[in-house]
Amino acid sequence: MSYDFKTVEKKWQKYWEYKKLFKTEEKSDKKKFYLLEMFPYPSGKLHMGHARNYVIGDTLSRFFRMNGYNLLYPMGYDAFGLPAENAAIKNKINPEKWTDECINTMMEQQKKLGLSYDWDRMVVTAKPDYYKWNQWIFTKFFDKGLAYKKKAPTNFCPKDQTVLANEQVIDGKCWRCQTTVEVKELEQWFYKITEYAEELLNDIEKLTGWPERVRIMQRNWIGKSEGLSVNFPIKDSGKKIEIFTTRPDTLYGVTFMTFAAEHPLVLELVNNTEKEKEVKDFINKIVIQKRITRLEEKEKEGIFTGKYAINPLTGDEIPIYVGNFVLMEYGTGAIMCVPAHDQRDFEFAKKYNIPIKEVIQPQSIAQSSTPMNTGRDLSQRADTPSDGRPLSSAYVEEGIMLNSQQFNGINSKEAIIKISDYVEEKKIGKRVVHYKLRDWLISRQRYWGTPIPIIYCEKCGAVPVPENELPVLLPNDVEFTGEGNPLSKSASFINCKCPKCNSESRRETDTMDTFVDSSWYFERYCDPKQDKFPFSKEKVSYWMPVDQYIGGIEHAVLHLLYSRFYTKALRDLKLLDYNEPFNNLLCQGMVVKDGFKMSKSKGNVVSVDEMIDLYGADTARLFILFASPPERDLEWSDEGVHGCFRFINKVWNMAQNIKQCKIQNAECKIDGEINKDIERLRNFTIKKVTIDIQKEFHFNTAIASIMEFYNELISKQSSLSHESFKICIETLVILLSPFAPHICEEIWQLLDHSNSIISEKWPTWCEEKLKQNEITIAVQVNGKLRGQIDVNIGLSEQEIIGFAKSNEKIKKYILDKKIIKTIYVPLKILNIVVGG
RNA sequence: GCCGGGAUGGCGGAAUUGGUAGACGCAAGGGACUUAAAAUCCCUCGCUCUGUAUGGAGCAUGCCGGUUCAAGUCCGGCUCCCGGCACCA
């Protein structure tokens, strides 16, 4: 009789749900464990990437449950977002209805996979009982100055018709639709994530349970650099230019300055000069160029403004340029240029024939050369170095200072400190820190998101909606035409009264970035029905931080950084009292087929539904976990799935044998040698599976060892006592149950157990039983494997060596040779080194 | 360019602190059962040479070198692939 997975899987899914076996216990003496998977956007179709994520999580959840943890394992939906709105435009369906339908089909698919969530805690971010708290938190942030509005150049996606946060621009393109973004000057809402830049950076240290690459990515994204801000006076003008440098040791080597094209001072400088037109044309050219060729490496280009600045340390006059390689967004938008010690400046100087002044020499050259050459000044040209050394590139390493007045002769590293001190002392600049991290732009000009709870009043300005008026609900009198934000055309939504002065006012029509929704959903799971606060402090204090978070690497900066920021900001609002949301993070690899990520356009998509239909959830789960370790990419193979299907069926058939075995093997003794061997293997398998799951989540090797156990069991079947056989099958089924829960429940029942296997305790192993009397030792001669000997573990080293030497296979290699030495690694290997 | 990660049979992947390379699975080949197919079961399976006493010898973990009795694992130098960042002053 073959295994009817369809009936069995449905049966147990119903049973689990009916018995509420996955319900979270609120009060428990057990140790808590919060296991979380990144919740999905409800697109309506579960793809293999989702399935992999959840199967990894679910297997862990079942493992931890059986190991006696009080588990929180929830699921929800990141339900706001563009696809729903686009569907509304296309199919003339309400986005909410569309989303709800998608959630239902997705949930059904998840249930079919046998995932053991506590569905009572489901969080749907698009529901007013959730987004109300988004708004509530926004107003708290607003009160604290963490939410603010400003006019700024934004990343605008022309296809999605909305702005994007910096983190959502990947390679100059929209993260969602891959359209090249444009720069648009707009007044928008921001969250002040930069206020937490330093803490976000420092606390990365503490995230020891995170993959190193994610920590590095976050560190780079925050991009801290410490340096010096210096004011350079402009010649014949009362003005000064502020620049930022991380290399104060090169201050004496400055031979020109360069402004970003967008720098406001540039136009002021050239106004009413003969350079005006030339410079303006240049600026226009590169502003356009910048937008088009954002990614390609451009040749350095610039133009002289006709103006000079004064190096405040040397008094030297230095020309001011406008250049295409200076960023307005970073530092001050103007830089001092030291061609001798910066490769970009070097290239620029060579191109425009600007002097190169060397102020740092490599240690080796500084030592060998005769008394310090101080003649390298503005008259020196790049291609005519004073001491004959060819200058083919900038020297950016540390070295010995020269041409730097009182700092000559010291190490440049030391000079950084001394010159910084000197600059501060002279009050021409000060030490500063810059970050690459920008504030988080949360405004979106779309309908299907959390309305930003702000009212604009002529008299009172931007006023937050008071708590008792929250939530600001999304209106229904809207049309989805695809043009502009529907909210801005909804009269019922826009028109309102000022909460302060009650005069006719206008409501903010921007909605929030959906990453706001996902920045605290994991806290809501701890207290999903709470209606006084986003969540109670008591409950989050019990469950948070998340003990194990599982998700894709694509959120390494986006979601994971925002969530960290939120946690810190909510902590400062006294809503919670921990610093980091996720203790351990597992980033699973992609699911690929024929070498590519599964996608519709590649036509290599394998449907989850179809897999379950064809082979059942247990087989699908087993394959997903068996094919590769979780952090690596998973190469989909239909044949591989079939192999797992075979294994499931083999286990099923073996379990059917149990009754027959009782009659057949009546005379087999439980303490016979074979039973002892199998008992040793049983213990070994428990140990292997337990450690593999727990330590590195290496499900693939855990499953392999279960298969080995099966193979041995089936081959010894006829000589095992009924008791041994039964104990072994029970162990095997328990060990297999986190991976393939349905069939294991069914077999468990078949073995006359009345409880669910879920409530069964995870087995333990006995070290004593792992010991063997006899062991195989590999024997090498001069490091080459020449034979194997079976020895009693009680033998001494000398006895083993003697035994090896008398072995027929070994003999011929050591015959007539002088034994130089022997190396014996206890119970493993013996190496006999011979000479001659 | 910089920063990560990786490279092991035909394939996915295993290999404690350096200690029998290739576990487990897939594919392939051979056989059994069957009218046949599917399913199932049994055997073989890194490469080369040698050979039939069903054994033997050599070579093998991207490449080149080193350390060691012993290297997939450690050290030095490369090559290629994947990911992230990218004029960040």
C-alpha cells in the first residue's frame, strides 16, 4: 500500500488547528524563544523563496518546541504597497479587497506546507488597528523632532510616481520596478535616522549573532568618517569656504580647491565676472550628465572660476575650480585638493596642469635622501618631480612629513593629530564627524499606505492629528486612475478642521513608506490585540528581542537598519527597554534553477502549490532542507525532489513492517550484538541530528544522518528484536518530525501513541552508548594510507604499533626499511615513517 | 578600485582542534520482478594505468610554492566566480 500523503497531510493539518497545538502560551515556566521569519508582501502567490524561508523557520520551531521552549512563532502580512494599488488601477478593484484575497490564498498555501504558526496573532499592516499605531508613533516622533518636513532633492521614480528613500535606490534604479530614478526637488517628510547614526554604528559590534557580511554592509552604509572641517578664506572677499578632510596631514599640500556643481557659492563667485557664462554652461552640462550616467565612471572634468582661496596655514593662493567629481551630498560640497596624495586630485591636476606639492614621503625615500628638500612648491609640475622620482600616481600611504613647516620630519599619522590640534588652536577649523547615512525619506505620493497624520492650518502650520482622532482612515471616495495620488483628489479626506484653532484646514496626502510598517511589526506580534498602545511594555519585555530572525539578504540594509532605528527611537520614547530587536539573524540563500534565480521572465519558476500537489508538503520540505545548507543558494532539481519522495515512502513502508516484525523476530534478543550496534547508531544519530540543527542549522547533514540510520535499520531489520526495532523507528520518526511533520504524526499514531508527536520530548543520547569496543584505525606509511586494522580500544600504543607491523598489507612497505618514527593519534590513525 | 564570500566527482553537497577526501542524495550503467511500463529491490560508480589472485600502482579538493610524519583544512603568491559599496574628500 503506498503512502497517501494527500489524506494524511490534510488530516493532521486539521488536527493541529482543531487542537490549537501551536497556540502561544502567555504564562509559562519554560524558557522563552521568539522565532521570526520576515513576513511577506501578500502578492497572492507563495514562491519558492518564501517556502524556503518558512520551512527553515518551521523546522526550527518544531525542534525548539520539542526541546521545551515557550515559543512565539507568528506570521503576518506586510499588506500596504504598490502592487495592490496597481491592481486596483488595472482591474478596478479596491486595493483592500485585492489584498485580503491575496492574504487568504497565501495563508492557505502556508497552511498546506504544514507551518506551525500561532495564527491568532496574525498582524496585517494595512488594517486600521495596526496603522493607527503607525500614525501614533509618527506623532510621537514629530513631537520629539524625529519626524520633520523639508525641501530636498529626492529620488523620484517616474514609473511608480513617488519618491524613494536612498536605501531604495539600487544602482540608480527603483528597488521595486528597476526604473531609473530622477532627482526632484520636493518638500517631504523624513525620519531623523541620522540622529542615531553613531549608536546604530556602534551597536553593530554587539550583533554577534548576525552574519558578518550584513554587519559590514550596515557599517558601510552608515559610512562614518572622522576628520577636520577647515575654513579657507576667499581672496578679495569676506567669504570663507568650509571644507571637510580626513587627511589633515596633507593640508600643506593643497594646491587647488574644487566645488561641486550644485554648490550655491559657485554662482555667487562668478556673478558679473567674465567667467560667468563659461562656468554656468559647465554646471548645466554636468548636472545633466550626472543624471544620465550616474553609474559609469566618468573622466574628471572641471573649470576654473577665476577666483582664488587662501590656504589658512601657508597663506598660499590657490585656484578655485568647479568639478564633476565632487559630491554636493557629502561633506560640505567643496573640497581641498592635494594632488600629491589623492588619486582623484592627482588626475585632475594632471589634466589641468595644476602644480603638485608633495608633503609626505615614503619612509624609505625620506631616509635615503639628503637633507629635506623644501623646494617643492607651487612651481613644481606633475611631470617634473624635483628629485627625479617619477610621479605616476598619488602617494596615499603614511610616511614622513615634508614641506609642512613645523611638522616636517614627523610621521604623517602623528601629523594628523598635531595639525588638527594646531588648526583648532588657531580657530581656522575644528574636528568633525561625517556620515554617509541620510535621513529616511518616508513620504510616498500613493494611496495604499498609512496616511501621515498631519493637518496643515494657515495659522498653526503643520499640526499632528491628536491621539483621540486616530486613526486617520483611508477614504473610500477615490478613483484609481493611475494618475497622481488618489488621496489628493478626495475631498472627504483633504478637508478638515485644524485641531488647534478649528479653522478650515487641509490634510497631508502623503502616505508612509511601507518600510515604516515593517519596522515594528515584530513588537506588535507580542501583543497583537492591544488597543491602548502599539504594544504593552510588559509583553515586549518578555518576548523581545527576537531570538532568531530568518530572511533574505536583500534586506541587509533596508528593513534591518530601519528596524534597528525604530527600536532605539521607541526605546527613547520609553515604550520599550532594549537596544536591538534581533539577536540572531539567518540569511537564507536564493532558490535558483538552471543557474538563475527563479523568475517569470526566465521561465524557471517551480510552483509551491504544484509541488505540494505532486509530492506532498513533507517531500517539498525535506527537499528544500536537504538540497543545501540554508545560507547557500539552493539549486532546484526535480530529480532531487523525487529522491526525497522516495525516502518518505520508504520510511512509511518500514513503519508498516513493525507488526510483521513482532511475529517474525520473536526469538531475536534485545541484548544481542546487532541490537547493541543499532542502539549505538541510534544514539549517534540523535546526537548528530540535534547538534546539526542547533549549532549551524545544517539541516542537510541532519537529514543525511537520518537516512543513514534508516539504511542501517532496514538492512538489519530481520535480525533485530521487535523491541529494538520499535524503539529505533520511534526515534527515527521523532528526529524526522521537524522536517516532515505529517507523515511522522501518522506513523506515531500507527505505533499506538495517543498523543501528538509535537508534544513528545526531543530524545537525548547517552555518551556511554556511543563507545565501541573495537575500532578501525588507518595505518599510513610515510603519510600514505596503506591499510586498516581493527583493534580493541583497550590496546596500548605499543601493542597497536606491533599489530600494525604484523599486518600483511603493511609488512611489505616496511620490510627492509628503517623505521624512523611512528605517530599515533589515539583511535584514529597510525603513521609509520620509514627511511632508506 | 575597495570590502565580503566562494571554488571538492557527471550534479547537489559531506568531511571534529590538520588525521582514512567524496558521507547522504541525484544522475548514469548492469541485473531481478513484470506481457510491458511505472514503481520497487540488488550490484557498480572520482580519474588514469595495470591486470584478473575480483587485486595492485599512481594521480586527485581552482593554480603555483611553503610548513608538517600528515594539508580540502594552516602560511605566502596568483586565477576565476558570486555578492555589496563605489568619485564619501
